Amino acid sequence: MTYSSYCESADFLRARLNGFAPEALLILGSGLGFLGDAVENPIFVDYGEVPHFRPSTAPGHKGRFVFGTLRGRRVAVMQGRMHCYEGYTMAEAAYAVRVVRLLGAKTLFVTNAAGCVNTDWNVGELMLLSDHIKLFDFGPLRGPNLEEFGTRFPDMSSVYTPRLRALARETAKAHGIPLREGVYMYFPGPQFETPAEVRAARVLGADAVGMSTVPETIVAAHCGMEVMGVTLLANMAAGVLPQPLSGAEVNEAAEAAAPVFSEFLLSCLESL
């Protein structure tokens, strides 16, 4: 992918937005697209309309942008994302982040629904990402570096911005929302992790496992964006309970958590 490709995508969106420039990008994961419906004065753009974009094929993902305001903040909301398991490279899965950065966004709120590895925690709780583990495949920065976005070797020491993590903790406390904080481990999917893989993740220090978020986060950090990552612990990971896993279970958990999750994210956005 070339810098001109990203610019062409951004120029197309800029023409549709009539001067609107987002401050923040919100990427909504499985079952979490409801927050896009709360955007005021919305401008909808399907991914398929944007040059160089890939469609989102995951169940429950609408596959569109919603531009507008939330709690007084100008936002670009992604109702659905691209995953590597859909056949995309990590760079393709994270393509939208750089495009919205070119539109002016400086902050990324990235959400997901994931399997809970930490046996002291419960399904339905929220986890603030403090870090992540990615051991699979090359990353989204593989290939020629695009200096227009960032350095060849970006630092990942604080990829989930400490300032935003502190803001999240304060927001959760103020609203009486239980908030865990831990490490997310990326698996490529689409199959759920095996019990042995979950045990390995636990040994490595992971608290949750999932199939998204990390490509977008790496790209956001590379191009100088602040990042807050939040996981809905939608199910106990494989092997924790004596029952099979299903995508329907994930979506049901997301629906049940919608009121708390949306209030938490909106309050964090408002406090920026």
C-alpha cells in the first residue's frame, strides 16, 4: 500500500464530509455496533464506496463509517472492522486507521469482544487494555516504511496511552462501573483458541484472547495517535468451562453489556 492510496481514500471521504473533521476514531467490535446508532447528525459511508477499502464480512458488522458527534466530540465510528481471518493482511485490516488519521483524528478508541483467560474474572465485565501480545504472522508495518506516518521502528512501550488509561479508571470509578485492566493476546482465528492455547496464553501473562484490535493499535501508535483499548469479556475462553464456544454467545454478551459499555465509552470520550 502506498501513501497515495491512503490519500485517495481520505480525499474521497473529505469530499463527502463537507468540512467535517473527526477528532477521534471509534472502532466497534463484535456485537458493539450499537454505539454508532447514537451519533448525532450522522453521515454514513459504506466501506465499499471508499477507494482501496475492503468490505467487512464478519457476522454482525455493518461495514460502514458513521461520522458525526458524540457527547460533543467529532467522531468517526466504524460499525464493524476488517479481520485477518477474512483473508486480509494486517495492513489491510488496519487500513482505515491511517485514512482517518489523515482526516485529522488524533485519538483511537478500539473495542472488542474477547474470551476471558483470567479465571478470577467474570463474563460481562470490561477490561481496559494495558498491553498486548502478538506472536503470530508479520505485523501491519511490514514492507517499505511510510515515513509520512511514522518512523521505521516505532516504540511500543506505551502503545495504550497512560493518560487515557488513567482517564478510563477515573471514569469507571465516577460511574460505579467495574473495570478490569489487563493484557490482550491476539490470535488470528477464525476458529476459537484451543484449551492448550488458552493455557499457554495464561502462562505468557494474557488475561483475554481475541482476533482483532492489535493490527489497528500498532498502526495507530505508528502514526502518533493516542490509543484506548477496551475489551468486553464476552465468554470464558476455551477449556475454562466444560462447554463449547459460539459466536452467538459473544453477540448475546455484547447485547447484555450494551448499556454499561456505551455509557463508559461515551463518558471517556466526553472527558478527553
